[in-house]
Amino acid sequence: MEKRNEILELSFDFALKIIEYTEILEEKRKYVIARQLLKSGTSIGSNIREAQNAHSRKDFVAKCIIAMKEADETEYWLMLCLRSKSYPDPESLLPEVLSLKKILSKIIASNIKNMKS
């Protein structure tokens, strides 16, 4: 039985929700933000998935750092949507990206610590 990988599952589910939200943005003709959000929001999970096949711990950490940067960018676009009166509320997406960032932060920190010891 394959071990459950929570960060992979969470980031995949988040990407699906980002796709749904950006489709709503596109219906409202918010194409530029929709495109940016779609790219960064789905890239989190793709980088986490790529990290699973890293050839070293250093490579794993580097891919997780890229995922963290994408999560930061996604948070930025979601904050813009949240605070802009003409954009639909991103609802639960903001807490979810913050949760992903916390998990990634712990993964990165523990792997850097293990590299040093």
C-alpha cells in the first residue's frame, strides 16, 4: 500500500479549485488576473510533484522552494481579488494557500536541517 502524501493531495485539490475560480474570473472578463492566478496556483502542485522525483535532498529542497515562491505569488493574486470590489470573493482559497505555505515551510526547514546534520 502506497503511503499517503498529504502535501501532494492538498496541492492537487487546491489546483482544481484554482481552475474553477479562474473560470469564474474569465466569465467576468478578468482575463489577466485569471491567467496569472491559473499559472501560479497550479504550479505549486506541479513543483511539489516534481520534488518527489528529485535526485538529491538539495534538489528536493530547491523544488520545494520554487513551490513556495509560486504559493507566495498565488497569495498575492488572491489578495488582489479579495480587496478589489469588482472581483468575486476567492472564499476559502486564501486560507488554503496559507496552509500550503506553512506545510512547505516546515518541509523546507526540516530538510535543510537534515542536510546540515
